[in-house]
Amino acid sequence: MDKLTIIKVGGKVVEDSDSMILLMDHFAKISGNKILVHGGGRAATDLAKKLGIESQMVNGRRITGKDMLDVAIMVYGGLINKKIVAGLQARGCNAIGLTGADINLISARKRPVEPIDYGYVGDIEDVNSSDLRILLNENIVPVIAALTHDGKGNLLNTNADTIACELAVELTGHFQVFLFYCFEKKGVLKDPSDDNSIIHELDVDSFKKYQNEGSISTGMIPKLDNGFRAKKAGVKEVLITNTDSMTSGKGTRLI
């Protein structure tokens, strides 16, 4: 079975130009089948602020009103996605930028309003892995923005960690899938104020313990929830790491 590497990148990596250059350098050198999934929440927050649109977060997840959805579409599906595609093309990597609406890649339903109304946020229902595999078989590299669609003409903001997870789970029957969550830290930290307090291996029980203690919080929680779901579903390896280490095996390995 062929290997497939799925890299999800977010945090400061996609907003800092030097970090993005390093990411693209490393990603372009990964051999074999590969997919890049990206968010861009901080860039969306910055643009929203300039436009006078308030940003709201609950447990690391964004509340997406109609105005914020338009910002997310512009930033994720436009600005960041196309910059990454152009950068990868310059490195000899034949990339194509996609949202969930393109080739009906990822369909979703609007999240129910109870107990929290997240607005125009999508919960994934289906991944079109057959068309995605056609692209991979042609050595085309999908670069997927954190947007899905409901089949009724509406785009939905969807957590990029969840998109990477669902892609990994869907493709495990066709590839040996390696899933990397890449952000600005070296891994999951025991002490958020100490960048060297890396947890090298993490199981579900330890995750819950650190979460209850408050060591693991906010945006790391959905990342780990998705990572453990992927691992349980048969993904070969799930690693949380930074740009420098994403191909070296260093970081936090989920077990």
C-alpha cells in the first residue's frame, strides 16, 4: 500500500512569511503522495478587526456569523490558499488549491445551534475520496482550505484539524496514512510557558489528565480530539510538531 502524507498547518506558521517559506521548502521535498490542509484563523481575525467585525471563540472554535464567513472565504480560500499554491509551484510541486466545494470534495451540514450557536460552521458528512485519489494518482498535490459546503450553494467554515482528520480516516483504506499537525511549537507542552516541556508520547488518558489540569487548553483540544480519532481509525502515525521537525519524526506522537 502506497504512503500518503497529510500535513495540516496552522497557527503562526501560515501568517509569518519566513515560517511559510520554511514550510513550503520542507513540504515540497516530501516524496510520494501528499496533501496540505491549512487554516488561517489569525489572519481572518486580523482582517475582521480591520473591517470592524468582532471575532468570538469558544473552546478554541470560532463563532462564524455571516460577515465572518465572508472573511473566512476570502482569507482561507483566496489569500492564503493561492499564496501556498504559487509557492509550491515555484518549488516544482504541482499543487492545486481546493475548498470542500471544489469537485464536491467535502460536504457538511450546518452545526445545530444547541447548546452553542457556532453560526455558519460545518460538521463534515462526506469526503469524496474517489476524485481526490484521481488527483493523487496524477501526481497533483491538493492544498485544501478550511471550507466545506452544504450542497445547497452555501460554504461553511470548518475546523482545519477536523478536515485533516476526516481526510486521513477516509483514505486509510487506500494508503498508509501519516498525519502531521504542524504549528509553531515543537509539540504538545506540559507547561505552555516552557517551549521545551514537550510531551513526546501522549495517550488518551494522559490527554484528559493534562486537560483537566489546564496544561492543554483552547485550540490544542480540537487538534488532539481529531488526532486521537484518526489514530483509532487506523491512521499509521499522528504527530504534532513544528515546521522544522515535521519530516524528522520529532514532536508529540499520539499512541
